[in-house]
Amino acid sequence: MKADVLLGLQWGDEGKGKIVDVLTPKYDIIARFQGGPNAGHTLEFNGIKHVLRTIPSGIFHEKAVNIIGNGVVIDPVVLIAEIEALIKMGVDVKAKLLFSKKAHLILPTHRLLDAASETAKGKEKIGSTLKGIGPTYMDKTGRNGIRIGDISAANFKTKYDSLVEKHKHILHQFNYEYNLSEMEPEWFKAIEELKKYQHIESEHYINDAIKNGKAVLCEGAQGSLLDIDFGSYPFVTSSNTICAGACTGLGLAPNNIGSVYGIFKAYCTRVGSGPFPTELHDTIGDNIRNNGREFGSVTGRPRRCGWLDLPALKYAVMINGVTELMMMKADVLSELDTIKICTHYIVDGKKLDYLPYDVVTKEIAPVYTELKGWKSDLTKINVLTDLPKELFTYIEFIEKEVKTPISLVSVGPDRTQTLIRHLKAVV
Ligand code: GDP
Ligand code: IMO
Ligand code: MG
């Protein structure tokens, strides 16, 4: 059986956590393949709202094994806090959570470096979540990183000291003030806790599972437009958020990938800096932010809101080989009389139907088609055919433009507020 991949097609926060949770009963293994505690994946069920950062979103289900893959970067302090919160809720984390030995560790100094780098950038800052993500991936590719598999080795502390020494030199160059001794005790305490969990060679585990007919769902973090290669560089995160990231972040061969579920909101949001062609700076944008509770689940920052951007969506569908789309948060647009969709851009006086290389520097004027709003509450609808016809028009317009089916429509944050159209997989 091939592994399916679920990932975000926009700038993150599309609702990946909710859908992984909805799909988990049909899978044996849920595996996160990149990112780290910069992610915040929200699940709502039985009146509980829970935000996961590093732990895969299948953790609340009885059966599924959850794997943190080699492509993920782990902050032990954040992770142990996450685990403790789950244990309090009665989740048997020890039995169900496995770590790749090859996943890299976020050190306290990585967080300091993130903050120092952003401060030095001033107005040009990326708008990082300041969780140490960029510096940790830099040490990984620079071949200086420390991995989960190192924490039980005799030379772990020596490795740590040597890397911290390097970081101190850089922090000195940034002229950045810090108090490392305040951060280290909780970090080492969390490392001790981490030792109690199962550290495995997850690429073998996952490939064996696939051979034995187990169903695997790979969970992405962030979104395709934040991808280090294909996002709006440099306003991106530091990992491959796209489908290929599931291959490198878990040790999956490309021919072992089955369905690719692309999650997108019925509009767009972005948190942090960087280009956003369809951004709204008016009361409609405020209305979407308030109705959609568009405030970062990690940093609490207000998310920038705008209309759905089809050139960007088509680009993400192409890069990821999306087989099925899932549209989230249509309910948030319910108050609007008309809804705009960007079909192409005007750049340098010319029509363009894709995101250009110089998206960061060029003026990009979106061109819209306007559709009639559905003006009705969707949140209590539990039969697909009860959805208003204007919403079907919206859905079909997108499907035609993007040439990919929308298999699932989400009409609220809760597990139950999910309408399946024609999902190939399983449900
Ligand atoms: P993720 O990072 O992709 O998992 O998404 P986040 O959890 O950061 O952000 C999505 C937010 O939208 C969360 O607060 C979810 O509870 C919420 N959400 C998910 N699906 C829907 C939906 O269909 N309608 C509404 N109104 N909220 C939703
Ligand atoms: P989930 O998985 C939305 C954004 C940050 C910043 C940029 C770089 O919840 O969708 P980083 O901390 O990675 O150096 O920040 O990327 N960003 C996210 N935006 N959702 C996320 O994750 C994000 N993770 C990072 O706001 O603009
Ligand atoms: Mg999020």
C-alpha cells in the first residue's frame, strides 16, 4: 500500500491538523515529515480544542502510531510540554509516539540566533515564529547538527558544548545580549525526559509497514508557498514543505506515494512578512479575520487575510502533484454578498497566470472574477446536498480552473463539521 500525503497549499494554517484527525481512523501510521514547533495544528472534538506543535495530529486516536520523522526539528522543551498536556488528557503517548533518531534538535542557542537574526534584519525581517527553526536547519545542512540519536551517546555533552561555542561566536557578532544559563536547565531536563521515549530508525519502520500493507498518512507542516525552494523566498520557512519533503523527511521513495491531499482555505491568509498579492486591507479583510478567528495558533499574531489566489493555488497543485483538494473554512465567508477569486495577475502591464520569480520585488496586480455569496450559515449542515447552490458554483469554478477535484468541504473547526464529496481514500 502506498503512503498518502496531506499538506497545505497556501501560507500555512489551512486546517491540516483538523483533517489529519478526521482521516486518522483509516490509517495505521501518521508521520510528520518536516517543520517543528513553528507549526500549530488545531483539532477540535467533543468540545475540546487542542493545538499540536510537533506531535502528529493522529495522536488522539486509539489505534494509530504517530511518528516524528527525520525531517522534523525538535525543541525538547516544547515537545515535553506538549506530551505532558496530552498525558493529562489521558493519551498514552509513550505507546503511540515514535521518534526518528535522525530528527535534529533545536538548541536554546538556535532560538537566540533566530531572534538575533530577525532583530538584525529590522524592517526586512521574515516574521519568523522565533522557535529556532532556521538556525537548526542551517546547522543540519552545515553538518553541525545534533540529532535525537545522539542524546544517549557518551559524547553528547561535548557535542552540545562545541556547537554552543560556535553559536556564541555568531551571537557575539550580532552583538546580541542573552542569558543562556537561564535557558539550559529546562532544556537538559527535557532531554532526560525525551530519553524515556522510543527512538527508532523510522525509515525502516515506515517502509516495512508499507510492505506489510499498512496505511500511512504523511502530515505536512506550514504550506507550499512557504517552501524553502518554491515559496516566496526569502519570506519562507527553512524546510521543504511540499510533497517531496515527505520523501526526504521520512525516507519514502517517490513511487511509494499514493494520494496527495492538498488543503486550502476558501480564501487566503498569511502570518509574517512577504508578498501576498490578494491581501485585503479593508473591512472585508477584518471581517474574514474575525469570523475565521485568524490569529496565529503559535504566536497569536493577527493573520493577514485576502481573497483566494488561483495562480498560487495552481502552482502549489503542480509542485505537489495534488490528486485531491480539500477546501476549508467556507463558513467564514457566509456573510459576504459577493466573493472574489483571483484568476490571474497583471505584472509589468502583462497578464500572468502564475507566481513569477520576482514576486517579492515586482508589483503584482490581481485580477478577479466575482461570484455571488451564499449568505447562509454552513456550520450546521451535515449533508452535502444541503450546501447552498452558490457554494457549489464556487467549488466548481475552482475545480475547473485548477483541474483537480475538491473531495472534502469543511464548514467549521469541529471534527464533525466535515462534508465528504468523493474522497478516493477510505472515508
Ligand atoms: P493548520 O496549521 O493547517 O493545522 O491550521 P491551524 O490549526 O493553524 O489553523 C486553522 C484554524 O481554523 C484552526 O483554528 C481550526 O480550528 C480552524 N478551522 C479548521 N477548519 C475550519 C473550518 O472549516 N471552519 C472554521 N470556521 N474553522 C476551521
Ligand atoms: P502550520 O504548520 C503559518 C511562517 C512564519 C514566518 C515564516 C518563517 O501551523 O501551518 P519560521 O518560524 O519557520 O522561521 O517562520 O513562516 N510560518 C507559518 N505560518 N503556519 C505555520 O505552520 C507556519 N510556520 C512558519 O510566520 O512568516
Ligand atoms: Mg497552524
